[in-house]
Amino acid sequence: MVDSENRPIASLSIPRALKAALADKQYRTTRDLDGVSADDLAAELSVTAAQAETVLSSISTPLPSSSQIYSLPASSLLTQPATRYSTLSRALDDLVASFSPFSVPRGALNLKGKQRAWDGGAVGPGMVLEVSGPPGAGKSSLALALAMSARMGSGEGSEGEVLVVDTEGGITPSRLRDTADSLARHTTVSTPDILAGIHLVRIATQVQMVAFLNTLDDWLEAHAKVRLVVIDTLSFHFRQPSVEVGVRKRVMELVKQKIAKATTVHRCAVVVTNQLATKLLTADNKPATFETTERAVLMPQLGDAWTTEKTVRMLLFRGGTDELRYAHASSAAEDGAPWATFDIDDSGLPCDVPPVPERA
């Protein structure tokens, strides 16, 4: 039984970062804080005076009594609507659904020039989706569609907020505004309401990118409503051949750790776009040089150094003569799904390709 006058620090209703700072200074129970002033605690923990006051005031907050504890039947949990985000193309949603616990409703196709149907997608909290492809394939458009879907919800707005990290200028404030304007015309959600829940961060250098990754956990801790993280493009600041192999390996391990924490601890969905790179191979598929190469293949620039076996990897590319866009999804844990075709509409978002009429 927990002593109301001497509780573990872990039982306090304070951010995890403050709990970790207290633990580092050997504060284990609330009794360890007896007689400590807010100013002294702030100096010792290297936090603000307001944060120190939060810690000390939380000590006097009583634990919930048994009468305040409630439960729900498991059946009601199963029937609660799941949070999920759409690419705004049913074909692409079906493709992702092959690796997702969510099923996609059999709604109408989202065709170019038509009103969109907000009937749920296949990307949900805890998922990691990598979208790669050559320039112009639609990577940023797909990532932007998921961000808009997270804000639009079922067409009546959503409390889920979105963090968009732009590294190469593909998602700008003006593009966000124009896209929100085009979607707001067909719903009851206004453009300001859509944009109010989107946090846009511009990362201009490799140093800034590493600093951002190191602070991502604290940022998500402070913005608890964020449910979707979009990074467009992760590979942009690490594509230079001058980056040492050891440095690249450490950064990719950092990426893997931070994304894993975002999906597990903070229950966010993470969407990452990456560019493609040409890899030279020998006849037996081993790395080659220009002198020993037998063939060249295009593959995601960062490879699988930052991914896990559950990462869904989607490759986008343009058609040869039909000018359509194609996508293929795969995962290390499962076999690849069939190809999907899609298009980009006038608002710069993915849409479906009209079915070919059957011949009589």
C-alpha cells in the first residue's frame, strides 16, 4: 500500500522528463523532497522555476481513491472507433492495409475533380510508413495527404495534431494553406481549424537534423495531442558521400531509437519520405564499383539501417507511356502486396484512377 505522505516519484502526475531528472539526482520518494525550495530544485535539476513548482505542488495532489477508478468492458473497447489516417486514395489505403491491423471501408473512389470521401484509412498509431521514390513520384503529396487526413478526421474535425518536419522545402506554409483551402471547401472544417493543429518545422542543415532527433522525445512529451509525425525528407541531409560511415551508422541508430519511442511511448504514427539512390551490384548481388559492376538498381537512399521489421515500405514511381503513378508496398515481416495505381489531383493530393470500363 502506498503511503500518501511518502510516495514514489514515479506516482507523481508530472512529465516523464521531470521524473527522469529527479531520478538522476537520486530523488526516489516524495519524502526526499522535504524542505527543498522551488529555486533550489530548479537549480539542481537544471529546469525552470515553474517546472520545479509543478513538481512540488504535485506532491500535495492526492492519489485517486478507489471510488474514482472506473473500468470498461472489453467488448466496448473493441467497438470504439480506431484512429487512422488516409492517403486520400482508396487504392493506396488498400495497399497499406495489407500490412495494417485496420481494414479499409468499401467507400467510393476519390477521383480527380470529385468531392472526397472521408471514410478512414489504414495508417494508425504505432505504425511506421516509409515512402520512397524518384523526384515527382508523389512522396510529399502522399505525406501531406496523411497530415490533412489526421486533421480532418471523419469530416467533422479531429483533436489529433500533426508534426511536419520539412528538410528540402517540399512542404511549405503556403502549400499547407492552399491544400487546407481546397479541402475546407467540401467540409464543415475551416482552413484555420485545419492548420491550427499542424506544427511545421523547417530543418535546414544536418546539424539541425541531429539536434531535432535528440529533442524529439521531449517535444512530443510537451505536445501530447500530436498523433502523427511526418518527416519529409529524412535522407536529404545524409545523402552526401562525404558523411563518414561511422557517423551515418550512429545517426541511423539514433533515428531508429527516436522513431521507435515515438510509436511506442507516445503512440504516434510516423511517416518518413526518402529519396532513391543508385546501388551498383555484381552478378551475385554484392556491392560493386564502376569497374566491377554488372547491374545498377534504385533503392531507398538510407537502406534499412533505420527501419525495423514492422516498417511498411512503399515505393512510388511514374509509368512509362501512360503517365500514371504506381506504388508497391513491402515489409520485412510479410510478403509484398500487389501493385496499386494512383494519380495526383489539382490540389496536389493523391486520388484514385477511374476504373477501365469493361468491354461488352
